[in-house]
Amino acid sequence: MAPPPPPAPPPPKPKVRSGVTPLKKEDCTYPREALRKGVAGGDFMTLLNVDEKGNVTNVELTEGRRTDGFERELKRCLINWKFEADGGTYQVRAPFEFKLTE
């Protein structure tokens, strides 16, 4: 009798992932420039490149480009986030919302 065939390998993880929770995240600061201009907030969609160690290597804004400091603050803040390392590179699609609180 022949041995059973080996189990099939697990399907590959998607290259672009959504709904991924960072292991470490830095809080983003509401931009002073936006406060001075009276901007009440903003919604953004980002695409984060993650290396094989879980480090964010690039931050790209795909929706919500603004010139009042939000884009600069998102890039400064999100580059410090850390995700699960799985031995390969991948991208994370992450929404982000700035809210002006009283």
C-alpha cells in the first residue's frame, strides 16, 4: 500500500491586505497647519509597504490628498508602525481618519 500524498501547501497570503492590525502603532498628531486653517478633519486611504520583518518601508496616500499637513503627518507617523513578520513583503491598505476633538 502506498503512503498517502503529502497535504497541499496553504494558499499564499494576498500581496495587498486589508483589515490588518499593527502590532505597534504610533498615534498621529493633528497637524498644526490644519488647526490654524480651521480644518475639521479628514479621511484618508493609505497603502503601506511592509518588509519581511514587519517594518513599514513606505507610506503612500491613495485617497484624500491634502496640502494642510495631513499627508506629511501620516507619512511621519505610519512609517513607525510595525506589523506581523511573515518572511515576505506585502502591502497593507489602511484607512485613517483625523478628527478634531474639543
